Amino acid sequence: MINGILFYTFATVLVFAALGVISSRNPVHSVLFLVLSFTQSSALWLLLGAEFLAIVLVLVYVGAVMVLFLFVVMMLDVNAEQMREGFTRYLPLGLAVAFVLVVEIGYVIGFKIPGSPFSSVPEGYPADYSNIKELGAVLYTEHVYAFELAAVILLVAIVAAITLTMRKRPGLKKQKISEQVSVRREDRVRLVKVEPFKE
Amino acid sequence: MTDLTIFMLQTWGALPEVLRFIVVTTLKIFGIILPLIIVVAYYTYAERKVIAFMHARMGPNRVGPMGILQPIADTLKMLLKEVIVPANANRFLFVLAPVISLIPALAAWAVIPLNETFVLADINAGLLYVLALTSMGVYGVILGGWASNSKYAFLGAMRSASQMIAYEIAMGFALVGVLMAGGSLNLGEIIRAQEGTVLSWFWLPLFPLFLVYLISGFAETNRSPFDVAEGESEIVAGFHVEYSGIAFGIFFVAEYANMVLIAALTVILFFGGWLSPLQGIPGLKDSILAQPSFGWLASKMLFFMFCFLWSRATFPRYRYDQVMRLGWKVFIPITIAWIGVEAVMSYMDIGPWA
């Protein structure tokens, strides 16, 4: 019963937060609603017993990605009215896509096709079951090539992003921090012994 | 037994199990949080006293004997002062921001093992949980800076956010080294993996990671010498310049609670948590000094909490670009290199984690 109450609480907040993302006027509020919906969905994952995924969702999305998002949105002067202009024009298309998505999800879960993994409720694991260990074991044995491939693709993306933004401007004055850090007292201060003045 | 106790026990037994669980857990939470708040209050007093002695001053000495009631007087003062919300501020977020910065600092204590048996939530992924929660603390700072609608506050928030992101990565990598050595993400298991003498605690085999973790901890809590987010001489007081009264007080409590948390984590991950430093000495084998206890955890924590104050009185503030350079170009390569060394060593079955 407790699980049910928790699930519906988190799910309701999640749905409202997701609506808030697309309906709020202030882009910063939208980002914050997105953060809220991430934390709620991580709570749902915790209820399912997937503690690794839940915590990583918070760690990666809430703790890192959304902070950068917030950063950018706060710095940019986003004009919400301008972005809202096409709302009515794109509404039918958006609704159609949403409808297809809902039907698909309903088809998989609601109609309970015999033989599909959703046709019955999967059995829960005991409390001492560590899904971190299981995930690690699968990720680094069976799927190790796909995993490495994903890592390489991400690395290429990072390199590409850095090369795109790197510009060399001539005549730029830069600080050479390694020189500044390695400076000694002798380079900067000279102690002089001054003879006292006497009449 | 009197009738009253029997009656109370019966009532307790008649409650549904869920309700009993909730009541017991809530009491445990208060049992952790209330002492923590008192520690935080007296940490501020200790800071003023310690720094005063380092400056050859007296420090607070008016309220109560030796100024011992100073934190209570400060709290009362802040509670009674008006919380001024700037006219153009975003009211809701302005009030929410201090709370958001305080909650992760307190919630992370759920997985901290206080002695061999007592931990509020003994979860598998304790280390990840701590990492996830400490990474959420940055929201309080960013929102506080943004919602104030002030240039200084915003600059402070931006500085603090980029600094926290940079040092979080170094911290996370340092933790990877710890969990490789400990073989678990559970904080209790990590402490048990360090059993033995002082030399088998992880500070020695993971010395570079320990240094990186401690220094990143200073940066993560925006403490001196990395307190560029506050930078009184440049941006007044950074993200909390517009806050007054208890709203400012909560930011203050959050900062100190985070410091206590980092001290606790350093002790647990690198200094054997509740293990006794006298454990391996043959003559003391059965004495109480060699037993693991909360006292050892607390005394080690006190040392690292002192280090926070010590560094504030010792080092001048870093320049902002140097803070960034240290985080990205020095700490992250060091941690990655040491993780590589550790991986090779554990693959070849040499070293303490074989």
C-alpha cells in the first residue's frame, strides 16, 4: 500500500513538473521544473529497486547536466514570447506524435501480449541484491565493445566541440600561469641592507 | 511495571508496523540532525576562537563564560532580524534557495555509518548517494544568486557553480580510487576494508587521492583559500549578498554542515572511520582503546574540521583563474593517473588491495 501511495505521489508530481517545463513563461523556471521531474523519475526508479540508475540519474542529470543548462539559460537573454510564436501552428503535429507514443506504450503494457516481457509482473529481487554488481558484470563482459564504442564516440564529440570553439586570435595577451606559479621569492623581492643614517 | 508503561507498550504494539517504522525512523533522523545542528553552531564559535588565537586575538568573549553562548546569541539575533526580499527578486526562488542548499548537506548523513552498527540507511550504493546529494548543493547557490537579481550575487553564483562542477569531477575520481580499493560502494564495507593498523588505512596507499579529495573538499564547500564565490574584496559577499536574517543564517548553516560532512567523509574514506588507530598494537589488543567506536570517528572528524579553520587562517585567497586551473589541469590528471596505477597494481595482484 505504501508503495502505491509513494508511486502515485511521485508520478503526479512528475506529470505536473513535466507540464511545467513546457508551459512556464520563464525559461529558468522551465529548467527548474525539468530538474524536479528528473528527481521524481529517479524516485520512481528507486521504487522499482533500480537504485544504481536512480542515483546516477540524479548525479549526472541533476548534478551536472542541468547545472550547465541553468548556467546557459541564466546567461542568455532568452525571449520566451518569440519562442512561443509557433505554438498553435505546431500543436496538431505535437498532439499527433504524443498520441502515437501513448498508443505504443499502451499497446506494450496494457494489452499484455502473451510472451512479451510485460505480460506479467516481473518478480522482485531480494533486498541484498546489488544491481550495481550485475550491471557492471554485464557491461564489462557481454557488452564491452558497445560500451567502449560509446566511450570513443563521446570522446570524439568532446574533441569536435572543443575544436569548433577554439579560435586563435593574433595579438592576444595571455597569462602564463605556470610561470606565475613557479615564481620564487628571490625573483620578486630583493632585501637590501641599508646602513643607518648618521650625522 | 506500572500500569502506565504496560498501557503504553500495548498501544505501541497495536500500531501498524508501517507506522511504527515511520516513528522509529523519524526519531533516528532527529537523533542525527539535532546533534549535527549543535555541532554546526559550535563550529562557528570554534572558527572564531581558533582564528582569533592564530591572530593573537581573544575572539568572542562577552556572551557567557569565554563567550561560550555566542552561537546561541547569534542564532537569536538572526531569527529576530527581518528577512528583506529585494523588490525585483524572484520571491519564491529567493526563499527556496537557502533551503535547497541546506537539505543535501543534512540528507547525506543518512548513509554515514556513525559506529560499527548504527547507520540510518545501510544501502549498497552509499558512496554514489553521497556523491549525488553533494552535487545537488550547487543549486542553492545558483538559485540564490540568480533570484536576488543583483549583479554581485549573480557573479558570485556563476563563480561558485563553475568551481563546484570542476572540483566535483576531481572528487568523483578520487572516490573511484577509494571504491576500487575498498571493493564496495557501501561506506561501512569501505571502512571494514581498511581494518588493520594505521598504515592499512587508505590514506597511505591512496595518498595522492587523499590530498586531492581534501583540497577539493575545501573548494567544494567554497572555503578559504578557494572562497572566490564570496570574495569580499571583489564581489562583496557573492551569492548571499542580498540575504538577511535567518535566510542568510540558513546559507551559513549549510556551509558549515557541508564542512562537517566533508570532514566525516574524509575520515570514513581515507582514515578508517570508526576504526581505532591503536588497533594493530599488540600490547593494547583487548583494551578499550583498540576497539572501534564513535569516539574515534568523532576525534578524527574534529581534526579535519580544525584543518578547515587552519587553512582559512593560513592561506591567502586564490585568484579565480588559478582555482580553475588547479581543478581541471592538475587534480583531474593526478586522479586519473593514480586510478590507472591502482588498476594495474590490482590486476597484477600487488599492493594492499590485492
